[in-house]
Amino acid sequence: MRKWIEYFERPGPGNTLRTLELIKERSNELGIKTVIVATLRGNSALKAHEIMGKELEIIAVTIPPGAYWTVKESLHGPWSDIPELKTQLREWQQKGLKKVRMDMTDEIQDKLEELGIKVVRGTIPFYGVGTAIAGTFKGVTFEQMMTEALRLISGGLIVCVEVAIMAADANVIKSQEEVVVAAGTSMGLDTAVVIKPSTSLKFFDPEEGLEIREFIAIPRVKAKYPPEGIGEEYK
């Protein structure tokens, strides 16, 4: 089998609409009916609905309450390199905001569910208790090692794997049926893959473990995260 992969010149929210168009096209080719969208505040899920309507089942995966972007004069990584994120940061600074809620509001969740979109909130598999332990007691966790390995391919790929696990753990998808998964860099979408999902307990199982089966779209140039800056926007 031969297929195409679309490579974006750079990561960032500017690739969102094209990513969704590619997802719709490839999902139809493969006969896949379920698309998982990583969406912190719900905007990407709403755009997915605009592009896909009711042709595909959309599952919006977000994070638990309590996470915030900390608004500083400057941030490391994507917030200083990606134009759309730099613009967003300036808007927050001009409004005098010190921190911005990262997860979606109840109102947005209600709106998504009214549109027929299932919403999953759950602990981020590679950014949960292990990260809290490392942040307090220092050191490196197995979760961080997994994250950095996936980051070599794409920051969005980390999130694609995480939200596929979260959806399977929430029992809104079947572990052995292929889904298309999309994620991005801090905001929006720039990475799309076909995944055979698994629950977190079965992640490395030889028969039932998670498999990344196809790349649909991915940034050719990766977002830059200096080691001392990784995760600093969440503190």
C-alpha cells in the first residue's frame, strides 16, 4: 500500500483547518467513523464539527480542571517561536492577565454535547502523578522518558497517544478498532495519525497494545522545547 503524508512547514494552530480536511479525507478512504480530537478549551472540537458535521463521530478529549497557562513577559519554546501563539500571548499580556484557564468551561462542554460530540475529561497519561512527583522531588520519570521519545517525531504525537488512551480508558471507543486522532502544539491541530488504541493497562501488551499505524499530517519542523522550559507554561 502506498499513501501520502502531508508535511507542514512548521507546527502551530495555523494548520488546524487543513489537518481537519485531511482527516476527513483519509477517514473516508479507510472507512473509519470515529475521530478523536485533543482540545483543551473546545475550539478545535467545534472546528472539527464545522468540517465534518455528522459524517464522523467526534470525541473531544480535554484535561481535568486546575491547569493554567501562566502569562509571563516571555515563555520558552512554542510561545516564542510560533506566530499564532506569540499573538495570543501578547493579547493576554495587554489584558493584564496573569494566568489563563487551560481546560474547557462547563458552557463549552454543554455546547459540544448538544452538537453530539462526546467529551472526555481525564488524567493525562504522561503528565499526571509522575510529573507531580518529579516536580516536587526532582528526577526523571518513565512518563517523561516516553514523552521525550515521542517528541522526537512530533509534540502533537505525544498528545495523540495520550488522548487515544484517555478515550479508551473512558470506554467511549473500542480498543481494537482503528480511529483517527488529532492534536497540536499548545493550541490548535497540526498532527493527525491513525491509531489502534488501547487502555493504559494494556499499553505495551503484545496483542492488545496501542499501535500507531499511519501518519496523515505532521509538522516537518518540530517545536523547540529547551529542557529547562518544558512545562513551564503550566506552573
